[in-house]
Amino acid sequence: MSDLGTREALARLLWAEMAAAGHRQCDIAAAVGITEKHLSQIVNVKVSARPEFVDAILATCGRRLVVSTEPITEPPDQEHRP
């Protein structure tokens, strides 16, 4: 997965958790200490999210990020070869 693919996946995850928690974007931004515009840019993949922002956004939603790996089922593209 490319950097953009990873950022898109993270943005989808954040968006889903924010929606599930039922919080307004402006309230989450205020709780995290960022502007609503910055939060919008994060979930719309316009800017990269700093790890502490991801943690704070998820914590505001009563969640935390857990990272794991899984086998690749498709051949890797040329970009990821060592």
C-alpha cells in the first residue's frame, strides 16, 4: 500500500469512528486542539495526520488505534520491492 493508500485508509477509519461516536466535527476538533479546517483536511486526505492527533481524535470517540499486519494477497508492485 502506498503512503497515500495508508493515509486514505486512516482517514476512512477516523471518519467512521467520528460518525459512529455521533460527535460533530467542530466538537472533536476543539477537544483535540486543532481547527475544524485542519480536522477536515485530515479526514479528506489533504494533509497527513500527526500520530498524536490520530490518538486524540480516536480517544475523543472513545476508541484507540491498534495496528497489526496481514499477509499480502496480491503481488507487490515495483514500488515496494527492496
